[in-house]
Amino acid sequence: MYSLLLQITVNNAVNDTAVKLANQVVSQPTVNSLSLWDLIVKGGVIMIPILLLSILAVYFFFERLIAIKKASKDNSHFMSSVREMILNLKIDSAKSLCQSTNTPVSRMVLKGIGRIGKPISEIERSVESAGKFEVSKLEKNLKILGIVAGIAPMLGFIGTIMGVIKIFYNISLADNISIGIIAGGLYEKMITSASGLIVGVVAYAGYHYLTILLDKVIFKMEDTAIEFMDLLQKEA
């Protein structure tokens, strides 16, 4: 009899423990994860211009990157071929080579070749003008990245101010302070600030990276222009 009562007591204790553990598992709160889209939505209306700026930054970065990379392609034998043709008075062949190469450097040299026979000073001005024009074409749309780098953090700051305003407005309506009341404004404040800074930093880095690549192209053009003018002066 004693062993039977002991067994029943043990079984009841085991069952009670199992029920408590099951209730604890059921009662544990589920953690809801936020997707990227949820974060963007919680950022409020100011996220729309920030997203537009991010699209502009990505588009113009790759558009200018392709253009500058194309302009900086290596044509190590270009000037040596041009020099040989000019020294052999094959002007038309030199023009054809420049036209087929079709780079900022070759178009600049082509402008100078077309002025051969005129005073050196006039040829030099022509080459310099052509070089400036080619550089301006490469710089086109590059400043947009700089503008995005400056505006995006400002928009994030505006979103921060809007979030703070929302917090105090909700507090004034509810006449009390609680996490639930201020959570919406905090979401908007932090998300817009982070988004504006991220877009601004990426655009800033992209702008200066492209500027470094462009400086290399400009240096190459200047070096080619000097070499071309030296060639004409020796020929004269």
C-alpha cells in the first residue's frame, strides 16, 4: 500500500512539472523580426526622398565609372604610332588612327593634328581647348554624387526633427509618457537618421573614388598634350 501511494505521488509530481513546463513554453513571447521594408515604412514620408537620392547615387556612380574607365583604357602604343606617322608626313593616317581609337586623349590629339601647318601657339590653344572640353564631358553628372552626399544627411536630420515632433505630439494627446507612445516617433527618428547618413557616406565615398580616377585621366591627357607639342616643335 505504501509503495502504491508513493508511486501515485511521484506520478502526480511529474505530471505537474510537465504541465508547468508546457505552460512556460506556451507563454513565452514570440519575437517579431523586422524586414527591410518594415523599417523603411516605419521611417515615414521622409524616406521617399532619401530612397530617390540613393537610386540617383547608384545610377550616376556606375554611369560615370563606366565612362571614366573607358576613357582611361591603356593605349601605350598610341602616341608612338602617331609620332611615327607625323614624322613620315602621314597626316591622314594619323587622323584615321585617332578616330579609330576614340578616347579623350585621341580626340584631343586629333584636334591638334587638324591644325598642323598653323603657328605652334594656335595649335597649343586648340589642343588645350579640346582637352578642357573632354574633361568637362567626363565631369558631367559627377557633381550629382557630391550633391547627394550633402543632401541625404540633411534629410535624415529633418526626419529626426519630425520624429521628435511626433513624440511630443503623441505625449500631448495621451497626457502621459510611455514606451508605446514614443516608440513610433523613435522609429522615425532613428531610421531616417541612419538612412540619410548611410546614403550620404556611400555617395561621398563614390564621388571621391571617381575623382581619383578622373585625376589620373587628366594627368594622362596633360602628359600626352605636352608630348604632342614637343613632337611638333621638333618637327618644325
